[in-house]
Amino acid sequence: MKIEVLSTGCRKCQTLYENAQTALAASGKIGEVIKVEEITALLQYGVLSPPALVIDGELKTSGKLLSVAEIQQLL
């Protein structure tokens, strides 16, 4: 499983990244969490307001800071 946090480096982006790491660890699933800060990645997924969460290449949310529990539901 590949989880990408598309970010601009803001505090909400950092928190989403941390929450995604926690959610993945708590789920017991094997995967990786990557923070992507390149503007081209945001444009590729059509993200206008970061942070955004992409799981296995599929955009799940944009512009929202998800809790650990919300991320676990998406996994």
C-alpha cells in the first residue's frame, strides 16, 4: 500500500502526514507513507487546496485534515 500526502509544507499538511503514519501502523497493513511537496503532483491530481491524501494512486480527500480514525476507514 502506498499512501501519499500531497502538501505545500504547511502545518495541516504535516499533521495529515503524521496521522497517516499512525493510521497505517495501527491498521497492521504493510505500506509506506510519503510526503510529496512538488507542485506538479498537486496538479496531476487536480488538487487546488492541500493537504490531499492519495491511497494507491487514488485521490481520497483534498483540503481537509483527516483524523487517524478517518484515515483508517479509508485504508
